[in-house]
Amino acid sequence: MLNYAIKRIGLAVLIIFLVMLAMYAMVFLVPGDPASLALGPRATPELKQALMESMGLDKPVYVQVWNFFRNALTGDLGYDVWSKRPVADMILEVFPQTLFLGAVALGTAVVLGIGLGCLAVLWRGSLADRLLAVLSVSMISVPSFVIAIYLLLIFAVWLGWFPAIGAGEAGNVKSQIQAVILPAAAIGITWVGYIARLVRASMLDVMGANHVRTARAFGLTERKIVLRYALRIAIIPTIAILAVGFGSILSSAVFVETVFSRPGIGSLITGAVLKRNYPVVMGAVLFMTAFYLFVVTAADLLMAYLDPRIRDVLRG
Amino acid sequence: MSELLLSVKNLSVSYDTEAGSLQALRRANLAARAGEVIGIVGESGCGKSTLASALINLLATNARVVEGSVDFNGRDILSLSAEEKRHVRGRHIAMIFQDPMTSFNPVLRLGDQLVDFQDQLDLPQREKRERACAMLARVGIPDPAYNMNRYVHELSGGMRQRVAIAAALLMTPDVLIADEPTTALDVTMEAQIIHLMRELRHDYNGAIIVITHHLGLVGELCDRVYVMYAGQVVEEGSTDDIYHNPRHPYTQALNACDPAHLEEAVATLPTIAGRLPDLVTPPQGCSFVDRCPIATTHCRNAPPAMVEVAAGHHALCHEARR
């Protein structure tokens, strides 16, 4: 298990390094150097030269890559071209907002999804099961930015139940929770559908397995069979999908934070892209990549913890 | 004669399928006494697994008991409430399942499962572990304490079957059902498991019911045999009767197909020509009529009755008395 953990973490570090290389390549492939883009067409050559030097762009590319990598490892992601603030500080300032949004969205989706999935198993074959199937598929197929706009229109503009924009007053938990409900719903609804379908399928699969029959043959209670014997296996595919899906949650945060004008990594990136603020874009994307890898690695370790067969495959 | 533990009376079970109601079990009778080992033999689809499921009260959701009863301890266990059925399972009637690889939970340690299987016993957790450990040692698992901490996929096929037998014996059930206990094993392992089960016979006082399509296993283990065909018990008798003096043409054909009965090597093994009848609309007369070498018109029209051909030897055949 420890060996496996070390392998996984090593792999994650390697991936981060490759992502950094790719990002650097991207900056150089886009026409125009970052300094002239930042300063505009009327900048003097001296000013441009000074900015190039301060951004380290006058040095050979391999030195630049190395510097970026080394600085990133020590937590230094460069400085905002406009405000001169450290990018790392800007990210850490808004990241809790994105994390809160993502956690509320995903947490609700997991609870509702597993609940609906289990109900569908209990009611399998009935009208309710079929209605749940239609509902889940509709939830999966509507994109989150469409849901976001409708939610805004109905619940914020017409009904006025929730604020339309912002993240609530700082320090006021109630207003923060009110402000997070609509954007979290916009992101999470798709996942309720996914998880419900997945849990239904894997639960039905496991409940029909021979080992569940064995447990029944020994007179175990149905409750113990579902919670201890079946759910632990049925939950594994859901964890795998959630880890991968976390990437898509982060990218829907980019839309949703813009639609709801919430501060967060998503709106930080959107704003920085519009202003060609390269250090901020690169820093924020790198941070999200690292965070995503952290989540995927954690999910892999969790699956290996839950299923000894995965551990053996990885060990062997 | 020893105490009657379990008796199946006129049991008929149907499965609701898209093609109609499939009559998997038709008026089957069976009696199991303490200390007795009973064999149930027949080809695939003859109803032996349905009978086993009915005995342990785990019929599939689309199965329906049309008539009959399974009497255990003076009560019909098929008419108990779900909760009462649960208390009979494992505690009084236990089962050794066919494929030990898939019949243990893959993500829980074997020892933890063996402890869970004793849920119905009112004992402290530690004592349950000790009992499990002792039982593993009893069925010949080396280093039981170590193997308690392993998962099912880490054991060999023979070891898994030993653990499955240990699990079923843990609760000292009155009736032990072994569903194809050696089918998943190679020949060497099979011999070892048969040897183990013969050994266990001596200290076990309940009834053992062995379900198999393997006549050799029956010969090695059983006192009495029920031969099933197309959902019916077609012949019942002592193992000697069934082997050496079979009276039903199906039993005779089965014996002729057993490679152990062949006198010399042959290029192709003998088979019984024809197929099982469609059990959605079973034949009006005898079920075996289409494959039977001695069938008459009477066999086609009238269903045969069980006749006693000798003391304790019955056959479901019009021609058996001759």
C-alpha cells in the first residue's frame, strides 16, 4: 500500500512538470510576446525591454522553463502584470470560494445521487424507477451554463429568493450559503443524474452477485448486507467517475462563476485571459492542475483502500 | 430409523418468464434424516438448483411456490415470515455454494466474513473469531490465523472450497446442503474435498444433501440418491440400487453415460439422445417419453405414478414394475 502511494505521488509530480512545459510552449506559440501585449502598441522599446527583463523573458527558453519550474516548487508563481501582486497570493485569496462552491455542489450531488440511485434499486421496474431514469438523463444532458442562466432567471430575478450575483457578505455565513445555492445547483445537477444512474447500475449488479446470496444464506440482515457487503463494492465505480468528473466541475466553475459574478479561480482565469495577464493565467491553471491531480490521486488511494484486488494488481 | 429432519412434500415451483410460467419443479418429494447423506443428481435444468434454493429459502424473485411444503422442525419453512426465514437460514439449514471464488465477498477479509456469518449466535466477537479459526483448522487450512486475514482471491481453489465448507459448518446446522461442491475444482482437489467431506460425516449429526451432476461423487459420499429429470424426482433409492439396479430408463441411461462404467476406451463418450422437454408446456404423459427406448403409447398419454419397486426404492415409470 505504501509503495503504491509513493508511486502514485511520484507520477503526479511528473504530470505537473509536463503540464508546466506544455503551458510554457503555449505562451510561446501564441503570436506576440507577453510584454508588448501587456503594454499595448504605444509602449516605448525601453519600457518593453524593462518589462521583458522583469518577467525574465530576455533569457534563453530553457532557463525560463527552469526558473518557472523552480519558482513554482517554492510557491512563487510570478507577479500580476498590472497590479504587481504575487500570483500565489491572488490564487489563495479566491481559491476558498471555488473550493466552497465545488464542495457544496459535489457533496449535494453525492448525497442526492446515492439516495436516488438506492431508491431506484428499491423500486426497480416500477413507474417511479422509470421516472427517475428520465429525470437523471435530463439532468445529465443539459449543460451547466444553461441551467445557471435559467436558475438565475427563475429563482433570483422572478422569485427573488436568492441573490443573483456575488458570494455573500464576508463573515456572514447565512448570506454566503444563500449565495452559493444557485451556482452549486447549476454545477451539481448534472452530477446528481450521473451518480444516480451509476449507483443504480452497480448496486443492482452487486445485489445479484453470488456473495450477496451467500450472506443471505447465512441469515445476515438485509441492512447489514446492503451497507457492509454491497455498498462498499458498488461505490467504487462512483469514486472513479467522481475523480475524473472533478475536472469537469472545475471547468464548469469557470462558466458558473462568471455567470453569477462570484470571485473564484474561474473568474480569476477568465479575467486574466481577457487582459492577457499571462503570469496569472499560468499560475492559476497550474494550481488547478495540481489540485485536480491531488484529488485523482486521493481517489485512487481510496479505491485501493476499499478494494484489495486493486491493491494486488498495482503491486504485481 | 433416525429422526426425520426435513421433508419436502409435493413441491412445485414455477418461474415467471416472458415465454410463460416455467415449471422448474413439479411435485417433488424428498426426506432427509439425521446422519444421512443424500444425493440429488440430474443434468442441467432438471430442477436440482431450484430445489436447493427452496430448501434454503432463497428462491429467485420471479419464482413462485405453486403447491407443496418444505417441513422442518414441524413447520413449513416456505410459509414463514421473511424474518423467521432469515433465522432458519445459516443457523438450521446451511449451504456450501458451487463456486467459492464468487461466493465470498471480494473486498472483506475471509475471517471477518466468517465472523459475520455467526451473527445469529449470541457470542462475543472474540469467541466467534476463535470458533472460525478452529473450524478452518478442522477443514485442513494451514496457518488458519494468517488465512483469516486474507481475501478470497488470494487463496487457491481447493482452499476456497475448504473455507466454504468451514463457513457452512460454523453454525452446526441441522441440514447441510452442498451445491456442486467439487464442480469448480480440478480432479486432485476434488479427491481431497471428497475425502474431507467423508471425514466430516463422522462427527456431523445432521443431514447432508449433495447436489451434483457427478455420479462418482454420489457413489463416494451418499447413502441415498434422488434422480431428477425435467423438474421431477424420477427415481429414489439407496446408492446401491441406483448404481447397480436402476429401474427408471433415465437412470439407466445416466449410468451408461458415466465414463466410470465403461469397460474399455471409446472414441466418443455415450450421450442420451434428444433434449429436455419444454418446461413452459410440459408433456402430458411421461417427461422422458421422447428420449426413452422403451416408451409406449400409454407413456405418451398418461403421467406415470411413483411405484415402489423394492423396499425403499421408487421409480416414476409405467414400465418399472416389469
